[in-house]
Amino acid sequence: MIDVLVAGGGPAGWAVAAACARLGLNTELVDPAPDRPWRATYGAWRAELPTDALAAVAARSRGEAIGTIRHQLGWEYAVLDNAVLREQLATAPVRVLQGRVRDARPDPGGVTVDLGGREQRAAVLFDATGAARSVLGAQTRRSATEQTAVGVLVDTDAARNVVTPGSALFMDWRPHHGEPGWPTFLYAIPVTSDRVLLEETSLARRPGLELSALRHRLHARLAHHRIAVPPGDEERVRFPVDRPLPAPGDWRGPVVPFGAASPLVHPATGYSVATALRLAPRVATAVHDALSRGGTAAAGTAAWQAVWSPSALAVHALRRRSLESLLRLPPDRVPDFFDTFFALPQQHRWAYLTGREDVRGSAAAMGALFATAPWWLRRRLVLGALDPRGLSALSDEVNTK
């Protein structure tokens, strides 16, 4: 029997596996293609990243945003070098297996898993397989709210009409794509010293906006800025931002979700990697301490509680209510909403975007937004927060806590 088995070889899976192994826990990581490169672009606010991850920053820039006018965000944006981050994490003594968890059978002493013809026993199994949750199951109760995007990489000089060197355009809601309907924005960020990612993004929609529509808008937007569509691969993004918490029978046992499976995805940004990197050592310590006390049966619960403290659960509920309000705004008013948000004092914006356990800060940010919002927006925020469809979904989650 090993101490920890991690299903999923992405950044979140590797983060928790490495943290556990570095504490001396007997740790294995299983993935269908463990050597597959990480293709996605992982960004974060630089101040969110743990110190040991800063060496993996490939590009950093000043954050800006545009609703209908330009806002300076006041903090740096960072894009990670996936290969460097992976090399850092892989220095931990983790045993890597190629395969997939076919079945997981929890019991009072741990969990038995089928790795495709070979059984393994572990005190704790982390499901870090992303929003699909291949171990726990996705638990889709309704149509998911998804973030979708299509992007291309261009030279820094070619992108100068959109984003100046040293700056990252977190959001540009101006309709330079020339189309009415559901609002989308341009996400323009340096990913290396000489390359910029230009991505047409639908922040949150139920169901997600189709990639073909985003591709058409991206090409139209690039034409507006006189930027040629480069040949080669494009980046395609589709993931849920409102994945529900696992049911009680799952998270109270030794099978614990982590990363996007947890779900750690911020519904207003789609970010989760920095959160997973920060939480991994805390989660590993919780498992280590529980096992040191002879509490094999309690190790999974300790890991869950390290991720989902009462404060984190409260902030999660506040963020989900905010998401429901945003989904119900008139499409042409979404840029005005973000002008109001980005005009808030920096401490409010920072608390809402990063403080996953800062209940007071998140509530204060939401209160400040309401206080400064025009009456049409106040009305929409209240009606959206009280919409019975969203309340029903949130009630399902509250009952799992």
C-alpha cells in the first residue's frame, strides 16, 4: 500500500504529487500519456504565484483592461514556461506510471484502484484529471457554463496595434470584431520575449459559445487591427467554470479532487493553476500529518479540508452568485459592468480576483461594486443573484458541504 496516488499528469496533479513526495510520502502519479507536453497557456497574477514557481515565469507584463475605456490594473501578469515548471516539479521523487484509473473502490482503510489489469492500494487518491473528473465523474446537473476561446501567436511587433511591449491586455471588450450578440473580448498577452497570444474569448456562457464563432470574430478583429492571421496551429480553449463540488460520498472518503476537478477554477477568470501550486504544499502537509498520527481513514478528509476550508466554501458560494448575475446581464451592457468593476479601488479588485479564503474582502468588493454601480446595474445584479435557476444549483452544492 502506498501513501498517495495521483490521477492526472497536468500542473495540478504534478504539484500535489511533488509536494507529497517531498514530505517523504510514498507517491505515484498515473496518466495515460505522462510525457505529453502541456500545450495550454497558463497565466496568473505574478503575486499569486508561490516563490518557487517564479523561476518558471516566461513573460511578465503590466496588466491592463478595457471595458469601454482603458484601466491600469496595478499589478503584474505572468505567463508560465510549461517545460520549466514541469522540470521543477519532476525533481521530486514521484514514481510515474503510464495508465488510467479504471476503477476506485474506497474503504475505511484507503482505496483500491484498478490501473488497467493491475491493482494498487493507496491511503489517498487525488483526482487531478481536470474538469472531466475521470475518477469521480463530472456530476453534470445541468448545462455547464463554459469559457471558450480561440487564439493565435504573433510576433511582438505585429501585435503593437493591440498591446504595447511590457503590457498585457487582460480584457478588451470593444466590439472590434464587428458582430452583435453575445459579448466576447480580446485577451492579448506576451508569452515570451518576442511572441504574443491574441485570443478571442467568451468569458462565461451557458452553453459555451462555439469555437467557430470565436474564430470568425478573432479573424475579423485581427483584420480591424491590420494583423495578418499567422499560419500554423491555433490555441483552442473550452472548459466549465461552474463545475459543482463533489457529492458527500466522494469527498468524505479517500478519493479527493484537486485542481480544476476540485473545482479550483475562478468563475470570473478561468484561472486555477496558481491556486493549485499554492495549495499543494498545504494539502500534502495535511495528508502527511494525518498519516503520521496513524489516521489512514482520515487522510482524505484532511486533504479535502485543506483545500475547502469554511472560508473557501463561503467565497466559492459568493463567486458563484456573481457568475449567475453576470450571465443575466444584457450583452451590450457587459463592457459597462467591467468598467465599473475595474474602476474599484485596487484592494477590492485584488480581493475578488485572488482571495479564495478572504470572505470579508470578497464581500466588501461585491458591496463596493453595488454601491458605485448605476441603478440599471444594481437592479440586474440583484435579479441575477436571486434567479431561482442559479439558486437551485447553488443549493445542490450547499447540501454537499
